[in-house]
Amino acid sequence: MLNRALRNQEVDTIIKMGFFIQDLHRYIERLHKKQYLNHRHRKSKPFIVYRGQTLSKFDFDKLIKTKGGLLSFNNFLSTTKERKISLNFTRHAIKSNSKSIGILFKMIINPSILSAPFASLNKYSYYKDSEQEILFSMHTIFRINDIIQVDDDEYNDIWQVELILTNDNDKQLSILTEKIRQETQEKIGWPRLGNLLIGLGNYNAAEEVYDILLKSPGNDIEKAYLYHQIGVIKDNQYHYTEAISFYKKSLDIYKENFQSHHPLLATCYKSIALVCNNMKDYSNALFFHHKALEIEEYVLPPTHHSLATSYNNVGVILHHTEEYKLSLLYYQKTLEICKKIFPKNHPMFAKCYNNIGLVYRSMNDYSQALLYHEHAVEIGQQSLHTNHPHLQLYKDNLEFVKKKLNEE
């Protein structure tokens, strides 16, 4: 029941079983440290575990496209060192659902990695040593190394997916976890779960969390935060009118409780501005961005990253309204802050250079556009994964400008 709730993001069940989830996770952590701590002090070879299951064709196609990327399991993950046991499980699963794709996960585990809790259940499992079961805690993250078809006498549609357990030094994972940490560090408990679900794109489950919390006892400030987060969900679901409605509910509460230059008001103004931009209502988008900037320029140091983001957002809108010189001015403000606070290969530089390139492209100055799009691709290749959609966008923009120059 627990794993089904975790896999399907059944929020009500997860909340009710919250204490049990925490206890099981901590128990696996304790066993992991006891069983594998000594591996740090001696050379030990990686070992292999297997897991058999099925996927829908839709999910399998998504898996194929993310080869080389990261894969996280929402649930507690039961695996075995016995390949035959997992393969038989896959066969039985296909037999129950002939339209599904059989998957045999082959997982390569480095015992010295302590950041991902897992434990041997030989002494605790019903099957004892017969299955050589290894249990992983929730949200264990692997890199997808290879996907090959299994030569099986019974079924043609079984695929072996080779996964490698990620370690602390994985560049892409470090960027991802730091981003998640920054986005959720101010919240604890169930509000933090809602944030994480939004980050994972599971908007319905996130909204269910916030709806439950809105019905629970809480003060006005807490409710304002929840309204804002539901606005984020509606924005991501392209329900823009509803998004603005929830953002304004949040804004009204903050106005009643805080002074006019409080940062939370700026957050609401920026959120409304971004929705207006999505609706191509550039006049209101610019109005609310300037309202946010008035507060941020008053309360934040001149090199704060939020200012860089706001200047970039205003630059985007001015580009849309064909005020190109003013747009470039705001992008330049963004760059000046970025140069003071970020390393040279930070993704924000790639984003800004790409935006500047687009402005020059709109001005038909393809030589200048080429220069900035080359910078965007160069930095994107250093800071983003090869399959990242932003990197592909930067490359597409570069190719477009090159073609235009060749036509001249």
C-alpha cells in the first residue's frame, strides 16, 4: 500500500503514513551505515542488483529519450542480486498485461557511496538469503547508462536498462540537488513536499497537498503562501486566469499584514507579471515587473541574484514590445550582476547571452547575434547536460543565425 501511494503520489495516504515513511527511511540509513561504512576504508568492487517490472509504451519511450540522463524512483526500491528472479518477475508482469513493455533494471552499485541509503535484508527478509534482497530508500537516483533488448525465449519485448548509482561528485546531480535545496530550504514538512512535487512536474498531487493544508488550522500568512503556490501550479498548467486570481489572493493578504516594500509583495508582483507575459499582456507584465523592481531595488543589495532575474524578465518583455535598445540595456544590467556573483560557466550567463542574441536577431544584426549565440552554446555545454532542452534551444538559435548569414 505504501509503495503504491508513493508511486502514484496518493497524497492523502502519504500524509497519513508520514511517520512510518520517516521511520523506514531512518532504519535503512542505520543499516546502510552499519553494513557498508567499512567499504570506505578498503577497496571493494561494485556489485550488481536487478529489478523486474513493466512500463507502458509511453513511459518506455520517455525512458529511451532520457538515456544518459538521471532516473529517480519515488518509492522504496526492492532489488535482488539474482538476475533470474527479476527476469521471472518481469515475465509474470508481462503475462498479466500483454500491452506493457518488460523492463529488467540492471543496477551497478558502488558500496562506498553513502549518500544513497540502501541495505541488505538477508537477516530480515521473509526469504532470507534465497533472494539476496537489497532495499533502497525513496528517491534513489541513478544515471541511465545503456538500454538493450533481452534475448528471451518466452517474450520478445523485454529490455534491460543498465543504471549506475550516482555519487556525490556527479555534476548534473549536484546542480539539480542544489537547485532543489535553494527552492525548498525555507519550507519544512508538507509545504516542502508540495514544492518538490511542483519541481517534479506533478502538479495535481502538489495541489492536493496545498488543498489539504488550506483546510487545516493556520494563520493568514501561511494561507497566503499556499495561495501563491496554487497560483504557480495553475500557471504551469496554462490556466492563466486562475493563476492570477490565486496570486492576487496571496498579494491581498500580504498587503494587509506587511509594509508596502516587503519582499513577499515583490514575489507576488513578479509572479503576476510572468503570467501576464505568458498571456502576451505585455503592458501589465511590464507594470507588475516594475512594481517588483521598486521593492527589490529598495530592500536588496545591488548584486543580489533576484535583481538579475528581474532585469532579465523586463528585458524579455521589452524585446516582445520591440523596444530593442532598452531591452539590451536591461540584459546588460543582468550580465553586470552575474559577473559579480556567478562563476563564468553558470547557466544564467548562457540564458542571458541567448536572449541578447535573440534581440540582435530581431534587429537583423546577425553578426552580433552569432557572437552571443556562440557564447550561449559554449557555456551551456559546460553547465548543462547534453540532453537539456535549453542547450538544444541555444544550438537551434545558433544554427538559425548561421543560415541567415550564409544567405547574405
